[in-house]
Amino acid sequence: MIIENVFDRYTFDTDRAVRYGFEHTDGGYMIRKPLKEDGFYVVFTVADNKMEANVYERIDGEEDAPYLPFNVKTIEGGFVGAIRAGVDALTDEIVENCFVLTDVKAILLEYVKEKYGTIPEAPWGALEEYHTLNTEKRHKWYGLFMLIPYKYLGVKKEGKIHVLNLKVEPQNIPSLIDNRHFFPSYHMNKKYWISILLDKDLDVERVKRLLDDSYRIVEKTK
């Protein structure tokens, strides 16, 4: 089973991975980790910017067999649920120990703090990952950070991703939209705003320029 979206925000650090226990193979890197359930273990492989987990059962006197229910999402039950929970816990451990976070949101927040003195605000207490950026004089939004499902942008991936909404001159929006990083705005007026998907492949310098433009447009400066 492919572990979804790890490489959107993280980079695999091979030195850290080897220290953790990964072995270098012809196709990438591999590690075998036992599960709490007796006789079961999981093999993690990392190659070509993908991480995959496969569960196996040891059978006395026979070749180890893949535990197929793990890969079938429609199969439910206490035992397979415990297997999946164990794999999730090991995945989190591997990400923590073998990957490096590329936190695009943090980079952009540091940029607006240094350039404009902007301190992000969290106006919706229950939505901790939602932050507004407000201009100094007019105190109006020039940016909105959100954590939303990929599917809200029409991207066929599971899970959620940080996005940034910015204001753009209407005539410039068609040339920006690529449906890879730049999308018609989610949850705001698509005539004036765009949504930017903040994964590690994003051109951060370009987004900084768009942040400057948004600040200028909202603050009504030249």
C-alpha cells in the first residue's frame, strides 16, 4: 500500500534513514519492522519519491505470506484495524526519524513577518491551521492560510494540504492557473483571488512576489 502524500511536505534523508535501520537496495531503501500482533511484520520501501508499506504473516514451514486484508480498504474488523493502527504508528515514527520537513508555510510566514511585520491571526479558534494575514494600515486580509482536503481543489489525492489564498489583479489570474500549484480560489471570489498549494516543489520565491502584489493591492499602494 502506498503511503499517501508523505513526499508533498517531506524529503527522505538517506543518511538518517540508514542510521535508523533502512538498507540500501537496487531500487531504493527498505526496512522490516515487527508488529505487535504475533507473527506479523511490515516491510517499508522508499523509492522514486514514494513510500510503500506491505504487511506479511509468518507461517511455520512455509514462505511468509502477504496479509491481503491490509490492502483492501473496504475490509474492516478489530484485527485488521489493529494491524493498520500499528502500521500508521510505525509510519509516523519513520517520518519523524528519516524525513526532513519542508515547511513552506513557515517560510512564507517568516517572510511577511520580516517584510511587513505581519503577525498571523487565527480568527476561528477551532480551526487552528487557519490564519489570516492583514495589512498594516487598512487591516484587511491580503492572505489566508488553510488546511483543506486535496479534493477541494480538484486534486485526486487523499489527505489534506496547506494552501494560501492571495489577491491578484484579475487580468493576471488566467496566466497563473496551472492546476498544479495555482488554482482558482477555494472559498473566496475567483475573480480576484487564487489558491496556492503549498507543497515542497512550490516556487517559493514566486509566491513571495505574489504576496507582495497582494499586500499592495489590498493596501492600495503603488
